[in-house]
Amino acid sequence: MIQFVKKSCCILFFVLLICCVSIHSKTLKPDEPCKRIVLYYHDILFNGTDLANATSVKITNDTQFGFHFGMMVVFDDPMTKDGNLNSPPAARAQGFYFYDKKDTFNAWFAYTLIFNSTEYKGTLNIMGADPLPEKTRDLSVVGGTGDFFMARGIATFRTEDAQGDYYFRLQMDIKLYECYKT
Ligand SMILES: *[C@@H]1O[C@H](CO)[C@@H](O)[C@H](O)[C@H]1NC(C)=O
Ligand SMILES: *[C@@H]1O[C@H](CO)[C@@H](O)[C@H](O)[C@H]1NC(C)=O
Ligand SMILES: *[C@@H]1O[C@H](CO)[C@@H](O)[C@H](O)[C@H]1NC(C)=O
Ligand SMILES: *[C@@H]1O[C@H](CO)[C@@H](O)[C@H](O)[C@H]1NC(C)=O
């Protein structure tokens, strides 16, 4: 009798486990995020004189390797809801990127999106590789605070404009798959 109870407990446990795993993976359909925010990132690299206008600065130079390999930039960039640099910022992106490939343009980003508006208060932390020749690049949203408490997801980059090294604009399509606040 005890053997039988033990066995059925075991079976019940595994059935529950399988149910939980399948329910959990069902909530992670790529085309069904629990929250989606599309913002535009504007990076104006300091050119040596435009202190008032620039939003980012080189803190290490590029090297003889080419493709800016080794160059690192720290930024405090405005994020707007449309592609217009002069639109009121909906958030700021604060962090850095550096170039890390010898034979093509390839960057690595780590930054925090800081929201402090009537719509959202909180942060999202994003990091990952940015292989520039690709039309779209996916980076990880590794966490969040405030209205984005414990959030996780994917930020898809798309380059919209690049004027030499001194200005570029990225569309960031942020899809969250874990949302604990509505
Ligand atoms: C830097 O940018 C400002 C504003 O766009 C421009 O007036 C200035 O001539 C530029 N300086 C250099 C050294 O390119
Ligand atoms: C980068 O190199 C330029 C030109 O050689 C120099 O003027 C500048 O100070 C260097 N910047 C840094 C951060 O080392
Ligand atoms: C957020 O905005 C409010 C109102 O403008 C301001 O008082 C507060 O200092 C801001 N907080 C941060 C962290 O920037
Ligand atoms: C600031 O930089 C942007 C991007 O390069 C440029 O379009 C704009 O004219 C600059 N504004 C000023 C006042 O220099």
C-alpha cells in the first residue's frame, strides 16, 4: 500500500512538473511580448568643440587594427518616441559601447534606460553584441527596476541613420517577456 502511494505521488509530481514547464514555455512566444516599447536612440559623439550639443565621448582611441577596434565611448543619450532628435526625450540611455572586432564594425553595448516620466518610472538594463553589418541585432534585456521590476526580454537594434562617426540613430524595439507590473 505504502509502495503504491509513493509511486502515485511520484507520477503526480512528474505530471505537474511537465505541466508547469509547458505552461511556462507557452508564455514565451517571441511574437507575444507582455510589453513592447519602441524608442529611438540618438548618439552625438563629441568632436572636440561641441560640448553643449554632444551626448557621448570617446574615452579610449581606436587603434592601428582598424574598424575602431579598441575604441570605447561613454554616453548619456536621449531616447525619443519618434526618429526626431529634437522630440522631447521619453528616457535616457546611459552606459557605454566599445568596438571589439578586427575585421568588421562590431560593438558591444552595456547601458541602462532610465525612465522618469508620468508614463514610466524605473530602469531597464540592456547588454550584448551589436554586429553593425546586420540589418537587425538582438541584445538582452537582463533586468529592470520600478515599473520594470525584474523584467527580462530582447531589444532589437536597427540603424536608421549614421553621419560619419559623429551622429547615429538606432531604433530600439524593446520586447519584454517577463512583466511583474502592469
Ligand atoms: C563640431 O561640431 C560643431 C557643431 O556641429 C561644429 O560647429 C564644429 O565646427 C565641429 N568641430 C569640429 C572640430 O569638427
Ligand atoms: C586620440 O588620438 C587623438 C589624435 O591622435 C588625440 O588628439 C586624442 O587626445 C586621443 N584621445 C584619447 C582619449 O586618447
Ligand atoms: C525625476 O523627475 C522628477 C520631476 O521632474 C525629479 O524631481 C527627480 O529628481 C527625477 N529623478 C531622477 C532620478 O532623475
Ligand atoms: C547637434 O548635433 C546634431 C547631430 O550631429 C546636429 O544635427 C545638430 O545640428 C547639432 N546642433 C548644434 C546646435 O550644433
